[in-house]
Amino acid sequence: FYMPQTVSRLSGPPLPTDGDVSLVLIPASTMAALRFSGFPTDGAVERARKLLLSQLRQDGIRVKADCNVTVLQYNPPYTLPHKRRNEVVIPVMGYSTDANKAARSAAQLQASFEGGMRMAVEFDH
């Protein structure tokens, strides 16, 4: 799971009591995300990853060649599959959320939102 940056600034996250658990600082990055429902099985994650990469290529947004996909899950395990919310996120390169640098028009961004994609989401870990 992710801890907000404010936690580390104030008192720090709780220390793990299990030796198999470690804390890792992940630098902030710009990510592209694709939402999907159901259980995040290997097959579902792979389908979402391929769809996200295809859309990014179509939109001319570059990703690192060796990038890993991260799966985000937002629901407790007892949530019914059709009500579950998951996302796959992939780091993107050369994309800015600064209004002066953004290459996409408002109409293109709206189309991306309607299609279930959220482009250039800033994760500040």
C-alpha cells in the first residue's frame, strides 16, 4: 500500500513488525492509468495493460521500455466482482500536467476520461 507524503513529513509511517515487510521510498512520477472492474487476475491485468499501452501508443505518449505495470486495488476482498475498482498504472515519459506544456486538447482529455482512461495522474508518494 502507499502512504501519503504528509505521513512521512509529520511522524513517519508505522514501523513494520514483520521482518518480511519493508518500507520503500518511491519518488513522485507521472503515471497513466486504466480502470477495470472484477478480480485483478493475471489475465485481467494483462488485458488492461495491453489496452493501456495501445491507447498510449495511439496518443503518442511514451513509456519506458522496461516499465513495470502496477496494479491498484481499492476494495476490501469481500466486495462483489462487478463493484470492484482496480487500476493498472504505468509511468509515462515527457508528459506534463502543466497547462502551458500539455499537448492534448480538452476534447481529447474528455474522450480519454469517457473511455475509462485517466492520463497524467500525478502520484506524490
